[in-house]
Amino acid sequence: MTGELEKLDRILRRAEAAQLMGVAVATVDSWVQRGRLERPIQLGVNAVGWRLSTLEAFIAKAQRAPYVRNGRGRRHRNASLPEANNSVQPAELEHAAG
């Protein structure tokens, strides 16, 4: 019986999903609103959750995504923009500063 339970694709609620991914619940909500993370399954009137397999696939995709630069010049992984090339050339910096 224990082997059968381990094979189940369990549902994780918002707090569990955030903990699994190492982010705040608000970040998970933001990712859903921006379409980066798929919408959760409606479990009840006030309850939602994601299948563990869905979150594991999201994490795997995010780990494979290349680094890109955000508007502040910080490097981060962006699973939703894998083809983005936001590198700024030195000549562009001089033109923007002048």
C-alpha cells in the first residue's frame, strides 16, 4: 500500500508550493498572474493547489533557462523569456548617459 501512495501525484497548496520553490507565496501568485506559472487547480471555494509533477516540471524548466538582464542590470533566470538577449554594449551605455 505504501508503494501505491508514493506514486500518487499529490496536490500542493500555495504555501507548500512556495516552500518547494524557495519563494514567497506572493511570488507564486505573481508568477500565476503574469502567466509564468500555470493556474492552480480549484480544490474548493477558497482552496487551490498544483500537482507536484507540474511544479517539478516548472522548476526543471527554470533551471534550464539562460540568464538575462533585467532593467536594473541584474542577472537572473527567466523561464518565460529564454530567447531574450538583454545585454547592453558599452557604446550604448555611453550614448544613454550622455
